[in-house]
Amino acid sequence: MRKFNWNLMVVAVAMFSFTFIASSCSANESGETQETHATEGEDAHMHSAGEQHEESSMNVSDDEAKTIVNAYLKIKKALVGTDATAASAAAKEMLEETKGIEGGEAFADFRSRIEKIANSGDIAAQRSLFAGLSDPVANLARNHDMGMTLYKQYCPMAMDHEGAYWLSENEEIFNPYFGDKMLHCGSVKEVIAEK
């Protein structure tokens, strides 16, 4: 009888844990776009940890913005695949492709993060640095003609439950902060439509 109660308790704890994770991280499985505005708490996080405010955005042309966004998406893809070597290589490629861009102080800060990703072999460090790239890239996409629709997505469990954003060219969630551990954890928070 005691053994049965112990097993029942283990099952109950497992079910509670699964329910908590599922409710904390509502993947947008239905394919419906959730176009919402960031709450005050989310907005505060968007502008924390070295992320750029709208008014300090990079001073670049449409073509330079496209180059930056496409390179960012390559880094994101490597992080989705939990591949630190590919993320480092994509960051090095981004540095090469953007070396002629002036872009002002905001772009210099942005490139500094890219350099750190390029020189790191630690996937956790790369993901943390990547989180600080997403808001400046979203600002670029809003203010320049990208020739594509981008989806600003959010995972509340990323960065030790502080939450983090990323941009994707696909509406379907592919989480760069967890990879295959929680690949579809997150939701679409904003659609940045093609101009």
C-alpha cells in the first residue's frame, strides 16, 4: 500500500510539472498569429540587458539593414539547432558582411555583441548575447524595407524565466534559446509586415 501511494505521488508531481511548463510556455501550435503589444513588464525587459531603444537605432540604409537582418537570421538558425560552432561561424560571416557599415554608436555596440558570439564556443553565452540583438534588429525591420515579413516572437522561460524575444522569417515557433529541448516554446508578439 505504501509503495502505491509513493508511485501516485510521483505521477502527480510529474503531471503538475508538465502542466506548469505547458502553461508557462504556450506554443502557438494552432498557427494563429497572436498580434499583441508588449505589456509594461515585457517592454521593460525588451529595453534591458544592452538592448537598444528606438531612438538610438542604427543609422543604416535599407540594403545594409537587409544584410544585418539576414545575417541575424543565420545566427538564430544555428542557435535553434544548438550548434555553437555554426553560431560562431554565422557571427564571423556577419562581421565580414557588415564591416563596411558605419551605423553610428548603436551599430558599434551591436557589432561588439556579434564579435563576442563569434569568439565564443559556449552555446549558453551565445544565446545570452543573442537576446540583446533582437530588439535592435526589430527596430531595423520596422524602419527599413526588408522585402519580407518578420515575426517578433517571445519565450517567457528563456534567460532563466526572465523571458526573451527573437525575430523569425517564419510564423511557426523555433526557439533559439532552448533548441530541441523546447523547440516550439513561445508565441508571436508582433508581425513586422513587408513594406
